[in-house]
Amino acid sequence: MDNYHLSPTDEGWELKKVGAERASKRAATKQELVSSLADFFNGKTGSVKIHKADGSIEEERTYPRTADPRRSKG
């Protein structure tokens, strides 16, 4: 499973694969990028750590949901 970080930048927000030099996706707003995650991960398996504007981690999502190793609600 590939791991990604959705993080703030000087120009907006980016989705970047761990170890990659370039962003996989960029957007002006966090919401715009979060909304596009399901389409981006269609047919792929990945884990995304979504950061707050201050850089701390807000949440982690797994795509597709069935690939989530935790068997809990939420």
C-alpha cells in the first residue's frame, strides 16, 4: 500500500507520495483536494495522512475503505 500526505504549501495544498520529489496532485484549497481523493485512488490502494494548516495530522484515510487494516467504525 502506498502512503501519501495531504499537506499545506506556500501555494495551497498538495498530495504527495512518501519518498516522491513531486506532488501527485495540487489544489488551491484543502477541501478541493480532499474531495478529489476518491477519484484519485479509484483502482488504487493507498493511505493518506491529512494534515491541518499548522502541519499536524488531522486524520488518516485508507482507499479503498475495505483495505483499512482497522476493523473499527470511523
